[in-house]
Amino acid sequence: MSIIAVKNITKKYGAKEILKGISFDIKSGEIFGLLGSNGAGKSTITKIMLGLEKQTSGSIVFFEGKKVNLKTKVALVPQDTAFYQDFSVEKNMLFFASILGLNKKILKERVEFLLDWLNLKDFRKTKASFLSGGYQRLLNIALSILNDPEIIFLDEPTVGLDPKMRKMFWDKIGELKRNGKTIILTTHYMDEAEYLCDKIVLLKKGELLAIGTPGELIEKYGGIKVMILEVSNGYKEEDILKIKKVLNQSSVFTKNNTLFIPFEQKHSLEKMLAITDWLIEKGYDIKSSTTKEPSLEDVFLNITGEKMVVEKWN
């Protein structure tokens, strides 16, 4: 079932076209990634889907056109904090739940469930301003899904978080999916999108450049894997020429003490390992041997010609 159908969306500000005929379908229960650099159109298409902005042309259809109250079905977890800093975690949750009109029994059960599920139980009486950045993000999630929505928009949920907290977020997002929720994820992190998303759209300057599963995109646009051999004292030119001749491959190259061998389909793993053995027999001290697999980062670079810039955690 297509839970959201985006059909030929355009958006103009005066003569400037921000979105150029964007179309895609989001299936129920999948994690759908929106990727692209700043200015790609991610925020604009998200705002249009949420009804916060009006498209110039095209349509957004939810639940195959069935009449539903989208306010109870759709939620946004913003990147920035959206709660009262002077309220405790529990007071924030009770206050926002009361605004939603939940009856007292459901409200209490839902608050207790989310406190436990999001590891906020020990902080229930803690002022929101005293929480770390990661736990403030968890409180953001709790407040956004108090009414148990079916569709959840996550805007850059892990920017600036340390690796441990990022992994916890990934686990929680995965649990939401397993509970039948549909997730629309906007992220700058390629590893995050590759790990979490069932399907991805790649945007650049308002155009949809590619759409597919991470595996499909990597296979089509990721390039080939590369064998990387680092030695202690550099390579002799005659040995590199020998490797090129044996592999019939001119794209083999060295940089400092490192040898890069593109792993073409005609080369078996055994043949590549034989080169390592041959180098050892020739007296080379191999410090490391790795194989770089194509990734979503390579897809992004190959399609857009840009390198994704992300904020580093401190």
C-alpha cells in the first residue's frame, strides 16, 4: 500500500524553481530516506508533505485518498528542541498529551510507556534544560509520538550526537518500523541512511536524481570495490608494472606506501590474494590489507559530484 504518493511536485519562489517535478511513493511500514546537500530541496518537499507549505503544482495523496484526520496520523520530530526547558520531562509529556485531548487513562499509560521505551524513566523529574543533547532528542521523539501516529517525519535526528547515542537512536527507529510505523528520514549521514532506509531518494538542486533501495543504488552507482595494500617502505616500480600486466589493468596505482587495485569482476578473490602472497614473497612488509566496498557515500559522490558535508560530534 502506498501511504504517501508524491506526484509531480513543483515549487517556485518568483522565477526561482526550488522543486522540479518531484515524484515518488512511500509504502506503509518502510523507512524512506531523503538525501541531498543543503539546498537540494529536502526541507521544502518535507514542509509540503506536512502541509506547512503549499506547492506550486502537483499533489500529495495520503492513505490512497481516504478521508482521515492527518493531525492524528502524522507527526514531525524536529531537529531543534520543541518543549519547555523549565518543565520536567514528565511535566512536558503530561502537558503536551493534555493538549492532544487524550483521556486520563490513555494519557497516563502512554506517558509511562514512552518514559520506559525511550530510557527517560530515570529523568522523569529532571528539568528538560538539564538533559544532555541526546536525551533532549529522545524527549523530542516522546512528545511528537504521544498520540501514536502512523507516519513519523524525522528531521536530522542524530546530527551532533556521539556514536553511542546515535546507535541507540538507530535501534529506536528500527523498533518504530517493526511496530508498523512509516518513517520519513532526512539525514546527512550516509551510513545512517544505508543502515536504516528501505528506500532512498537522492535530490540535488530541486531535482530527483535517483531512487531505490540502498543496495540498488550502490550496485548501479557505487562503482567497484578496491583492494588497498599498505607496506612499510614503498613499492618498486617494476613490481607495480608486473601487477598491472598480470591483471591486464592500467588503473592500478600507488600513493605513498599504499597500493590501490580496483577489484574488477573478471578478477577472482583468489587472484587478488595471490598478489598479496607474491608481494610477501618479494620481501614486502605488508602493514595492512583491506577491501573498500562501494557505499552510499560513493553513490552520492558519483551522482552529484559533491562530497556530503556533515557536522562532526564533539
